[in-house]
Amino acid sequence: MRITRIDLYELTLPLVEPFVISGGTMTHRRSLVTVLHDDDGHRGYGESPPFELPFYSEETVASARDLIQRVLIPRIEGREFATPESVDAALRLGIRGNPFARSGLETAAWDLEAARRGTGLAQLLAERLGGSPAARIPCGVALGIPADRDTGTLSRLVADAVERGYRRVKIKVMPGWDSAAVAAARAALAGTGLPLTVDANGAYRWPEHQSNLRALDDAELLYIEQPLAPGELVGHAELSHTLRTPVCVDETLRDADAARQLLALDGPRVWNVKVHRMGGLTETLAVRRCAAAAGVRLWAGTMPESGLGSQAAIAAASLPGFVYPSDVEPSPRWFGEGQDVIELTMSRNGEMPVTNCSIAMLLDHPRFAAAARRVR
């Protein structure tokens, strides 16, 4: 495929309510969308969704935009590539880190191949693995820390998630908002049989918060996600042998190199795969191959992205080895009815369909034009 032109947009979608995690609060979701054009009129879409401030990763929307415009686009615009993997290689050369910036262009290259072949991202990924994607994926809900820090508010949110049909409930925790929050969520889930997980986004330190983590270990959780800081590979490995509850890594799983180190350390065997945090779908496939060889249990996470960016996560979640419900949720959960540029829907039994077409076929083009500002 020859990439003849690349457009860059800034997409802004207001959230229906503030989303609070241990590191910060969001009221709007701003991200970058790249559109790759070939000489046959096909288009490939990709989203680069870091946050506006570096509380989750070192990258921000501003830093990603600068790198995309100044360095990455000139590397691939006007060039011909055999595969999306070769686009990924060109984007990596001499670039340390910056996976969010690279992922916007890399996932767009996969979507461009899908458009050229008349198929979808999930089918392309499964083809690389020699199999077929699932037709539907199970969905879990990710509930932020209530703005009022009230356990009653959390209980109502959990009850609503149960009513909507989600297959797993996850709540955000941090020191000072953990044991009481888990107790409230557990009470709201009583009798449902739904699994409960917690996500700390690296808010705890060991052994400083040993009592907090041991209390979570007694809460009958499916797993404890990212309890320690992202760079704590050894710490997460040691904690996975200290606690009875499985430990899940998220921010620590930066790429396939981190995956191999976790395995060498006999570390956590539950991994949250976030396509954009790892630089795109090529790296996602590499991590999935590491996991398959070691019996690691996977699930797909989101930032959350728009419905456009979520297509990459849905495709990943459709692959064999992704065994837990993923954090891909219907669009109204984040943006309200009729506001997302690709409206994601979930059935009453908590499943989302996996599409078999390119993003251009799914995109609400008038809505995208209203919500996105072209910057290149």
C-alpha cells in the first residue's frame, strides 16, 4: 500500500460525568485521529488517546501531536509499505517510547489494509495467528472513584451496571478509598455471581501499604489490577507470590519486552492489554504470542477511547487467549446517546459484536466532522 496523504484531527467528546482515578480527573475526552489515504481512494483511521496531563503516562495529547506532525508523518507519507508491520517498523526507528503517538498511525495502517481487502481489524489479526476471531466479546464496566467519595453513590453505580448486563465489575481504588469501596461494591453485587476486580493505577507502595493490600487480598476479588507503580516489575512479581489473589499488570505491560521480563521473573499471569499504550496492533500480537506460550490470561483495556479508537481494542479482545471481560463499553456510558463518532452497543447479556469491515464503513462522518478539528 502506498500512503499518499495523511490527515490529522483533534477529536473532543464531552463525558457525561467526570471520570476520576487515583491520578486525575477527566471531564472531556480529547484525542488525536489520523487518517491514512492510499492512491486507490481507501482510508485508514487510527486514534492516539493519551491524556492531557501526564498522570497516566509520560505522553500527553500535546506531546503526541508534536511528534506525529514533526517526526512520524514525514516518515511514512508518500512511501509504499508491504504490510502494517512494516509501517510499525518505520515508526519505531530511532524513536524511544512514545507508544501513544505511534499507535495512532500504526492502527490506521492496519485499518487501511482492512479497507483495501474489504475486511475488518479482527479478521486481519486472527489471520496473523492462523485462526478466526470471536463474533462477540464480553464486556466489563470500569467505575471511577465517585466525585463525592460516597460509598452509597458507588453502590448505586454498581447496581446500575448489574442492571445493564455487564459481565464483570471493576472499581478504581487508592489508599483511603479501598476497603470501604470494596465492601459497598460487594454488597451491591450480592447474589449476582458477577466477578469484582479493583484497579489502583499504581497508587500503592509495598511494604508501606501492606495492610491495604492484604485487606484487598481477603475480598475475594477476581484479580487486583496494577497495585504498584508501572516500573515495579520485580515488585509486582514478588507481590504475585505474596497475595493469594491474582495480580494483574496494566501500565507495567509496556511492550513485549516487558512481557518477557515478567515471565522471566515468574511474575503476574493476568495481563491487561491496551493497544494504544503498547504502540499499536503489531506489538499487541507480539504480547499475545508471549502470553500464549506461557498460559497467561488476557483481557483488553481502554483509556477509554472513542468508538473509533475502540475498534482496535475490540479486535484484540476477539483473539484466543483473551479470556476475561474487557473494558470496552457502550458509547452512552461515556459520551451520552448519539454523541460518539462510532456508536458502540452492548446486548442485554453484556456482549459487543465484532465487526467485519473497516472503520470508514462504521464512522458517522457528519458527527465526526462536528466533533473533530483538522490540524493538518
